[in-house]
Amino acid sequence: MFGRLFVVGTPIGNLRDITLRAIDVLQKVDFLVVEDSRVTLKLLNHLGIRKPMISYFKHCNNSRLALILKKLQGGETAAIVSDAGMPCISDPGEELIKLCIQHGVEVVPIPGVNAALTGLVSSGIGSASFCFEGFLATDRKSRQKKLEELRSEKRTIIFYEAPHKLRRTLADLLKFLGDRTVCVARELTKIHEQFLRVSLSEAVRYFETTLPRGEFVLIVQGQESPEESTEEEDEVDVKEKALELFKSGASLPEISRLLVSKKMSRNKIYKMLLDNSLAAQIPPSSDAEGVNIPSVDDDSLTGDNNKTPGADRF
């Protein structure tokens, strides 16, 4: 019978954030799969646990994966842990998870602290809908492509960043996303935890004179949708455009046809201009004399009652 692989969340700074269930699993498994044995050893020493460890990191070859899988298929149980937080998020452990699933080894999550969510809920930026991007690519082309894709993202965006890359990342975010609200969360759950809640331009200026230290989570506000205009604002806008069109020689029927939009039908515009004192400034042309204002359902607006609405746009 195959063993099981437990995906165990560990503290992101404060060792007291470890869960009772995580401690229980770490005590009972046969071995640990770790990102950096030196980091994990500090946690194990704090908990008074001694376990054999197999290192698995980004540049490990396939033989390491095969060794871990063989032990699990032989009936041993293991826990995979990262240096901090939940494994397999911006972490090479996801390859092991995929391999276990493909070969029928049961994967059991043991939830714990996560830096992205910890930063998000403390940011003051909308958390109802968000996307996690992790670390941006370092090569210029891939980085620019990703940021251009994110320019129109309406959800809150979460990034991870190392201190030596922070200044460049903030500058790139400002350049490609525009000046929007950001929360720069530093050293989460640690003694020097800090939140900088400012605009991107202010964050860039702050770190020009402040040396970035520690690990960072960046929570960036999504693109804001333009505010919906009121009906009154729409009418004011139509009147202003109507006067401009009149000055260029357009008649009342022509103006109502040219100003039709999703928010205001041709019929409504025509009525509004006739009922308004603006009509006195825009004398109807000869072809408007005696014109009956068509109803909203009148086929004369489309010229063809068999047309699919909007089909003439294509």
C-alpha cells in the first residue's frame, strides 16, 4: 500500500504560527521533503522534532524526484515543507505534487500561514476578488509582457519580491500600470513587520531614500472602472454635442441620428431636443418639417424589421 504525502504549511516568520495539526504530522511522518534543510532544521529544533530530510529545490534533477516517489510507493509517509508558508506556491514543490497524483500517491493538505493572504487582508485594498502573480520574471521581455497583460486587470494583484529587486519592480509597476494604490508589506509576522499604504509613485520615492530590507509582499489595486454617468450628465453631454453639430451645419434629425448611443436612443434624443429650449437654437431643416417623431419600436429606426439588433455595426 502506498504511503501519503502531506503538504504542510509552516510559519512565515513567527514560529508560534505553526498549527497543532502541522506539529502532529511532522512528528509522525517517516521523512521530510524540504526546500532548505538548514531553514527547516531551525523549526524542527524549536519543536523538538528530529526527522530525516531530503532536500528538493528548483535545480534538483529528476533522480531526486524519483527517489522520493519510490519511498512513497514503498509505503512510507512524508511531509513536504517550504522555507516559509504553504509549499508549492511560487515554489518548486508543485512538481512533486503533480508526480504523486499521476502515480496514485495520496496528497493531503495541512493548511497554514500564507504570506500573500496575510498581506492582502491587512492591506485595506479590495479582497473580494484578486489574482496572485508571485515573483515577476527578471528578463525584460517576459516582465514587460506580463505587466502589459495586467494593465487592464480589475482584480487586486499580489506580487512577491526580494529586497534587492524591489526598487526596479515598483518603478516597473508605476510605468506599466499607472499611479494606483499599493500596500508594501514587509517582514510579515516578524518583529520588524511594516505596512506602507501609499500610491505607487509615493512608494518609488520612499524607497529611493530607504534601503529595502526583508521579504516583501506587494498588494496592488486593480484597474478602476470609470464611474457610471448619471442620466442628467448624459443629457448635458448630448446638448453640448448637439450645439457643436449645429454649428457645423447639421439639422435636428441628423443630430439625433449622430448622437444615438447605448445609453440614449435616437427617439429619446429627438424628443429631448424638441422639448428643450435648445430646439430654438437648432432650426429643423426642410426635411424635418412635419416629421412624426418615430416611436422606439418603429422599424424606421433600423430600416429592416428582420435585422438582428446591432447587426449593422459589423
